[in-house]
Amino acid sequence: MIIVMKKGASASEIQDITRKVGDLGFKDHVISGETKTVIGCVGSGDKARIKALVTAAGVESVFPVSKPYKLAARSSKQEDTVVDVNGVQIGGGACVVFAGPCSVETEDQINESARIVKNCGAHFLRGGAYKPRTSPYSFQGLEEEGLSLLAAAREKTGLPIITELLSPRHLPLVDQYADIIQIGARNMQNFSLLKECGKSNKPIFLKRGLSSTIEELLMSAEYIMSEGNYNVILCERGIRTFETAYRNTLDLNAVPALKQLTHLPVVVDPSHGTGRIDLVIPMAKAAIAAGADGIMCEMHPNPEVAFSDGPQSLNPDHFKQFMAEIQPFVKTSGKVFPS
Amino acid sequence: MIIVMKKGASASEIQDITRKVGDLGFKDHVISGETKTVIGCVGSGDKARIKALVTAAGVESVFPVSKPYKLAARSSKQEDTVVDVNGVQIGGGACVVFAGPCSVETEDQINESARIVKNCGAHFLRGGAYKPRTSPYSFQGLEEEGLSLLAAAREKTGLPIITELLSPRHLPLVDQYADIIQIGARNMQNFSLLKECGKSNKPIFLKRGLSSTIEELLMSAEYIMSEGNYNVILCERGIRTFETAYRNTLDLNAVPALKQLTHLPVVVDPSHGTGRIDLVIPMAKAAIAAGADGIMCEMHPNPEVAFSDGPQSLNPDHFKQFMAEIQPFVKTSGKVFPS
Amino acid sequence: MIIVMKKGASASEIQDITRKVGDLGFKDHVISGETKTVIGCVGSGDKARIKALVTAAGVESVFPVSKPYKLAARSSKQEDTVVDVNGVQIGGGACVVFAGPCSVETEDQINESARIVKNCGAHFLRGGAYKPRTSPYSFQGLEEEGLSLLAAAREKTGLPIITELLSPRHLPLVDQYADIIQIGARNMQNFSLLKECGKSNKPIFLKRGLSSTIEELLMSAEYIMSEGNYNVILCERGIRTFETAYRNTLDLNAVPALKQLTHLPVVVDPSHGTGRIDLVIPMAKAAIAAGADGIMCEMHPNPEVAFSDGPQSLNPDHFKQFMAEIQPFVKTSGKVFPS
Amino acid sequence: MIIVMKKGASASEIQDITRKVGDLGFKDHVISGETKTVIGCVGSGDKARIKALVTAAGVESVFPVSKPYKLAARSSKQEDTVVDVNGVQIGGGACVVFAGPCSVETEDQINESARIVKNCGAHFLRGGAYKPRTSPYSFQGLEEEGLSLLAAAREKTGLPIITELLSPRHLPLVDQYADIIQIGARNMQNFSLLKECGKSNKPIFLKRGLSSTIEELLMSAEYIMSEGNYNVILCERGIRTFETAYRNTLDLNAVPALKQLTHLPVVVDPSHGTGRIDLVIPMAKAAIAAGADGIMCEMHPNPEVAFSDGPQSLNPDHFKQFMAEIQPFVKTSGKVFPS
């Protein structure tokens, strides 16, 4: 931790701080600059306590030197984490596609979706049984029936399934049906839910919050990992900015930036990330070129009648084109598209 | 709903849309402009279904004319909602102060806090027993012990208490102890939790998410109200912007904007809203001048040793000054500071 | 400057940096932490050169300890700057109102505007002769004719005038007519223009850019001051955020934050800051409560037919109410409203 | 234009609006919905005048249906604009690289830069002679001497040069030396400067402002084009968001979104866009995959001693790697890398 004293801080104020730093179990290093004094604090005590010294007399600011995450950090594990789901590998040299409708709506709809996903060569079937909708009056999902329809579609196609968890109450059910448990953007800092996911033995697909920094995303991964579940997949899915031409601003910078900071796989969701079907293919290509380990994409047999997210779902023809167009970029990126 | 067709959309594309609009139970009104055709859709069907038509051939955009919230809307209830908590009224002509530490740490700490809050003339004691911390390694709260210490402090001072709920699992306990249940910014769109709060008979204090629009805040209030709990208090507590001079950017525009859109009380939290103790007093004054029904403020007997949020907590002397300085602005705003 | 070395940086990398720090005329202070090494650099050399060391082997990040502005800093001049314009003082204990239409449109319109501004008790007449419009097809201002109409209105009412400068080419004319020269938000980092303003002897009214930090605002003030013109008035006028309920998000946090950092007067413009006439009065009150030295407000004799900014201009009745309602807040803030 | 009346607007308020719409030369179409009345306005009059009706009694909001730009719109010119500079084509099927140092510093530095740029196979030499620096105390550029050094480097290598214009005063000189004139992000809405560029016969390279929407970028292009200069190249170079892990957030969504809206070439600058050398290569690849017509990249013979932007400049080895790594993505994107 670094403490910057105010210009003109008195000697006794500086002494007071070094004493407090010592009391908290840190060793101080005082640097007297041209106009300001800086105090470096070395030690492994509770850094939040050092931070609170910002309210002490003479202190201007306090900031950390170390990253606050440990298990998720690349520095603690050099090699990429590879999450194996029924033999399909996420991370490492592969690039995988998760596709399907926003919501499970009917048996026909999810079976038809699964068939298309499979035939086009994608690797995971997505579909929501519990839906986090902005309005209480919108379709909220089929709940357990949805989970069971997903499982039946897996039966038919062999595709592993990924579905969202909204509440600790649903964990036992979701855990039983899903191959991968998704935590949505709006729950990225639902720390109670993260802790419970840490106790599951299913991989967790953690989406970045709409206004979460990548450090906060890594801290949320750390919550899950600190409970013992190391199979965490990170997902960039668009952030909030002033731009209104797209529903969200897909932030591809996060891909190479995360790759440096962490060993966890990084997936990109251009459907939610842009909210515009016409941007899904170019942004998927770009995500792969930036180094993504996978793409999540919304596809619906008939988007015009979808119960949710119709405006950003590809139709089957468009999805086929999507799979065909991204493949050369996977290859150029030196990755493998599992067949 | 308004559907804007692309420049050059064909007659058959337009016909196709009007047919689909009819199928969804809406009546269409076609306006042929200089360059574009606009289709107004009148009816009370499912608007999300109209929205999905954006993926149909020839359609450029689709947007709503009506607000998506009903129970929370000023247009459905002209007079201000007044929430009565043990005789203290929130909303209407009063301005109330919620104060106390971020976390309940020890019996002495919360009792001393309560004493100061009471003596300085504030109206509610705040304190967290379950803490949503960015890091899994930070202090997570005393849990039930914290709730029971809060209750004891209420016993001693007569101050009603407000405390945060993080998980449906804790609802029975929190509901039993708290006078007001707080939903934090990070859980504003935890819809499962909101639904459960809708079944409680305790008032809900709902904080705006860090990147939530005020329409989303009202939709989250609608979730609670649609389950039958009409006692919702809204709280502006700072949004995420590019500015780094403050931890968050307190958005006071939300106060008069919300007052127009809703009948619910609006409280402002300048402690979290700015993250800087030196901005708390001026921004509290400004919030009151903008029309806030109350102020939430972090105060700790000794911020330098606080387990959490020390950097933004007022010390007792500073809090006394806070109460003295905001009072004249309450009066000038034509409101009453309950004594 | 503080240089943070990467975890695991080698001894020779650290030595290489300390050598380079020395070569640039700084003295190094090496602190060896638990996991990282930090190097404090003390000296008055070119800090940008230290910053470039971030590209050297083993370096993780480099950041400054001192503020980059000098003349604008409160630390270099404790007492508030008071700008005197024909006897009306801006800064210090006064709170002044700048009002008038967005654009000068006709002789009648500006004279009528000036009459209303004067009668309602405001202090400066604003009006644009050169207009920065988003579209090249929108009204671009009356140019010199507009300046001369403003001067005639000043003649009639005694109100000093403030008008915007867009280009160095117009400086001689604008300088001749205006009492205060305004630099708009979109030109806040038009450094060539700022330098020219630094050579004028008229006060400069500098508006914060839509996505400029307050440090950047102060750096732009520094550009003007470093050329010799110390009469700079800062203006907060709304920033860009994700919120779409208002045209911009007026950032009142900037008022007390700037007051700490600088001795220059701080004015707030709630008309541009919110883009909504119904928010102008509450946000003006809030700005005054937060410590603003003045309010700029758009008023038009008939907003419905305004050539520009009609949607955010108060009409005469509304402006009269504005002046009546803000006055008590000026008094409660301990300031004087020059009569 | 669409006018949405408030819920409960009276018949006379609606009549008043339709009369005013008629007075402004538009034809009205009234749609009476379940709760609100919507008025469509058809005609080619001044839309800003319709917009000002938002202040009239009973009106809730007013919004446009058409895009405000014309010459820049894809709908007015289907085929891509190809800008030819000394035989090198920008736009169409090519992907070009603009590279060089932030500032021209010395004869040796710019000659060495040009040599590397040429040898590595890039197409344009960039370098600033007039520098827009945040601080008045930073290096401001060599001015005419810089232009003349650039011209000498062009002489030696045959590389066409691109350099930034800051002020109308410098236009004659810059126009004489440069092959392409750059307008920087901070001047994107310096409308006086844009108009002057519209009178030059050199192509204009227009960078998106840090908080400018893509519609505003196109309106700024429209300013230049409306004065007769149709050779405009757009450049995405990062926007301001809450994320602090990168200096700016490069917004690649803008690439495919712009390609739909306009026929002008779109270039991406990952150096300024991220501010981090380690993100330049992955984000350049991603930009190409997203459909960019070119990449602008900062390269310096020795970044550690650069006068400006050292932290984001590639060194010669890194630049060589950059050119080698992006080439396969150009090919996979179906574009040609001019040799």
C-alpha cells in the first residue's frame, strides 16, 4: 500500500501515520519528495485497514500496489485453466460455441433449437429456465419444466447444456440438470449466490456485470474459487456506455487484458454484447481474433415470435452463416474448433 | 409501440408487418413519410412481441410509447406515498436522516454509534450484519449476531433500524429484526430477492444500481410492489462514470426526475455516492435542495479503525456538523426535520 | 512519480530502472515489498519521461503523486479568485445569474430577453452569435450582427454580456464586444483557442467538456492562465453517462471537488446540464446548496419558436419563478445575490 | 418526427399541437392509443422547430425518425468511398497501416521511424508537428520544422504522410505539406475547423471524440462534406468508460455499425484506443476481423525516451511482429494488404 500525504502535511502528522502503519503490522518506508511525502507500507496485514487511514489528518490518498485476487491470478498459475465438460474442452487451444434461445419456451422450440445447434456444429446448448427479466410482467421462464426440456434435448443431441441460476433456492435443481451453471451479468456481484456456486462441482460461467470493471469480475471469480470450485469460465457480454447505437458496448479489450491477468478461459457473447443481430457475426470474428476461447450466441428457430430477446437472436439461416464465417478466424487465430 | 420501417422498405414488407401486428392483437396506423414509413400499434397485447418484429424484413427500429411500470408510476397515484415506521414518516413533507456505521462490528461500536446518531437528532440507525464485499477475503459481517446487536441498540435508543438483506435464505431473520429492509445497489436487479421482499410486510429501501437507469430502478420497485408490498423507498447512491476524482458520481438529477415519474419517497446517500467524506456535507445539502425526502449517511465512532467503508464514514464531530449544516436547507426546502 | 515493478521483476531490471531514473534527473527510493518492488522518484524533471518507462522491462505501472496544474491550484493561492466585471463580482461571497437565449436571433428577441433578464434580477445577459451546432444544416448564428445586437441590448439594460468564441479567427471581434468570453464544452480541449484566450484581457468562462475529468478542466484553465490571463471562471454543464432520462448528467460533485482543488469561481449550467426545463429549478437550487458561485440558465421569450435549444429554455414566467425560488437557497448558503 | 403527448393530454392541447405542426409546414397524423396520443409529422421543414414543441402544454417527448446526416449516409451512396492518396487506396477491398511516432522530435528520429515503417511494409507515415497536449507545460510540437522534417522523410521513403491540424491558422501550412490531414478526437466537434477542412482538397482523417456517439461522428463528417470535400476517413480510437484497466475503451462495435450507416472508410487506432502496448496487436487483429479498412499504430524507435505517448508506442521489434501478425487476419477478412 502507498500512502500519499497532503502537500504541507506536518512532521507530526507523518509520524502519526507511520505509528498507525506499525500498529497495523506493516513496515513503513517514508519518501520525502519535492512537495509531498509518500509512505510505502510493506507487510501482509489487512489492507482495508491501511485504506481507512485516508481519513486521518494530513493524508491525501491511499492506494494498493498488489492485485486483490489470488486464486484467479495468472501470477499464481501460469498455465491456462482448461475446463472439461463431458469431453469438450474450454480454454487452452480450443474455441467453442454456446448457442440456443434466450428462454426455453416449448418442447418443440428447444428440440428444434438443439437440432440446429448440433447440425451447424456448435458445442453447447444454451437456454434459460429461470429468466431475469427487467419487468415483473414479462415471461419469467418455465422453471423446472424448462430444465427438464433442456435435459431431454441433451438426450436427443448429445449436446451438453448451460443454463442460468438466479437464486440459491434453485441451486439443487439447476445443479442436477445443468452441465455448466451460468451466473448472469445482473448477479455478478450477488456474493451469496457466488459462494453457493463455489460449493457446486459444476463449472460456473460467470458473466461480467454491465458496469463492472475487469478487476471486479476477477474478484467475483475469486469468490467462487475461494469456496473450492476452480472451474470458472469468464464471459464478456457488453458494458454500459453513453453510446445508444447498440444496446450495450461489447468490450473486446477485456479479452487480451483478462488473458494477461488470469488463467481462466474467456468467452464473448456478442448477442447480449451488442443487442443487434447485424453486429453478431463481425463482433464474433473480432472476439476470436482478440483471443477469445469461445463465443456465446443467441439463436431461435423463429426470432419474430420469441418470448424474450427476439431482437438479438439469429434465425437458423443466419446462424448457419455465423458458424461458417467464424471458422476461418478460429483457424487463423491458431485455435481449434472442436468438430 | 412505434415501428419505423427502413428507407425503401417495400409495400409487401409493410403489409407483412401490419399483418403481424394484427396477429399479435394490435391495431396498426400506417404513416407514410417523406423517406420512411412509420407504423403506430395500438392495443394492450404483449409489447415484447411487437419489439421482436425488429428482426423482420424492412424494419429499422421499434420503440415503446408507454412506460413499462404501473404501480410505481405517479400517473397511477398522484399523491406521495408516505411510509410510516414506528411513527416516523418517510415521504410527504418530512426529511429524515438514516445514519450509522457500514458494518456492525462490536457491541460497543454499535451502541456508541446509536448514541451519537440519537444525540445528533438523526432518525434511523443503519448498520450491516450481512455485508456484500468485493473481496471474499474482507470482513463479511457478524450475521445474526449483528442483527441482535442492532436490536439491542434500538432497545437502548428507540431508533428504528435499517439493515441490508443479501440472500433469500436470510430473509426470515432479517425480517424479524429490521424495521426497514435494505436492498443494496449490487442486488437491485436480483429479481428473485425482490420478489421475496414483495411478500414481506416491512418497508423496502431499494438502492439504485451503479449503472442502472432510473427506469430500471422503477421496474425493480415494480417487482416488489407487484407482489403486494407497496412500501418502497428509493435511494440514489451514485453511478459509474469516467470521472475518477470521486469513487462514484452521485446523480442528483435522479431526485427531481424520479419525483415526476413516481409517488415513492426518494432518499440520497452521499457517503456511497461520492466515497469522499469531504463531499458528504455539500452533497447532502444539494440533495435536500433538489427535493430529497431523506439522507443516508455513514458515521463511525472511529473511521480510522472501521472494518469497512472507513474512508467514507464521518466521525462523530463531523456528523454533528453535518446535522447542523443540513438543517437550514431542510427548512428552506419547505420540509420538516422530525425532532 | 511512483514506479511499480512487476511481481518477479529481476534485480537487473530494477537496477536498469533506477539508472534510467537517475539519467532523467530524479533520485530513486526503492521499497522492496512482499511481492513487488516500488520505486519512488523524487525530483523536478520532466515527469512525462518517467511515465514512458512503463514500456521498460519489468515495469508494471507508473503514476504521479503531484497534481499537474500549478496556477489553477488552491495550494498555490489559498484565497478565492474574484472576477470583477463592470463592478459585478464573480466568486467570493456572491452568487450571480447568467441568463438569456441560446442564440441571438433578432433584435426584438434579444432586446426582449435582456429586458426580462434585467427585470427578474439576473446579472449577465448570455446569447450566442457563433453557434457550435451538431448539424451543418442547423442555424449557425448571426455572427458579427449578433455581437452588435448583444452590445445594443447591453446599452439598453446595463447588463454585461457573455458570448461564445468558436475560432481564433473571431477572437478580435468577440474580444471587442463581449464582457466575458465563453469557451464551450466542445472546445474545452481546443488548446490553440485556449492559448489565444490567454492573451485576451477579458475574463474567460470555461465550460467542462462532456467527458472531461475535473483534472482535465483544470489543465485547460492552466493553458489560459499560463499565457497570463488569470480571470478564468469554470462551469459544470453536465457529462455523458449511460442514463437517457436526461440529455446530460449534471455532475454537482464537481462543485465541492473543484472548490477544494482550485481558487477559481465555479458556475453551474442546469439548462445544458439536464436538457430538461422541469429539472432546471431543482438542480439550480441543488447547485447553489453545493457551493456554486453562479448559475447559467437558458431563457427565451418564446421557447417554442427558438432557433436552437428551445427544449431546454425557460419561458419568461418560468424564469421569474426560477429567480424567486433560488434566492432563498443563495441566502441559506451564506452567499449574496447582487441586487 | 414523432410527438408523444402526455397521458391525459386534453383534446385542446392535441389540437394546439396539430395547428402548430401545420404552421411549421408539416402534415400531422394523429394516432389515439390506449393511454397516449401520438402525432406523426410528415414534411421536409425544419425539424429542430418541431423538436422545440416539447415545451408546449401536453407534450411528453418528441423524437426524429430520419437520420440527420445526408452526404455521409450509405443510403445516399451505396458503394464504398475509396480515397486515393498517391496511388494507395483507402477503403474498398484494401486494409492499410498508418504508423509512426506520436510527435516529430528530431530529424534522426523521424527518418529512422520512416525507414522502419517502410521496411516493415506499412503504407503511411504518421507524426505530429502540432501536438494537442493536456498540459501547457508538455512538449507542444516542432510546428513548421516538424512538417518539413516529415516531408523530407517522405522524400527519402516514398511514404505519404499524415499529420494533425489543430487550428485554422495552421491550415495553409499543413495543407501544403500533408498528404492526409488529421483532425484529432478533441477537435471532432470543433466545427469552425471542420468547415475549413471542407475547403481543402486533401483527404481528412477524422477521429471520433472520446465521448462522441457514432451519429455525432457522422455529423462531423457531414460538416466537412457539406463544404465540398468528400474524401473523409473515419477513425475509431477509444471512448471514455468507467473501466480503468485501459486508458480508453476501444469500441470495435463502431466498425460494423459505421459500415452500415456510411460509405466512408473506417480505420481503427488501437494505440490511443487502449493506451497499452500489450493490447495493440490483439486489438488490431480484432479490428481487422470486425471489418476495419485500416489500422493506425504508434511506433517509436525508442519509446522509453519518446517526448509524448511513449507508454503506448511499439518499439521497432514489436512493430515488426505487429505487421507479421495482422497480415493473416487481413487475408482471412478477404482484404488486400497493399505491398
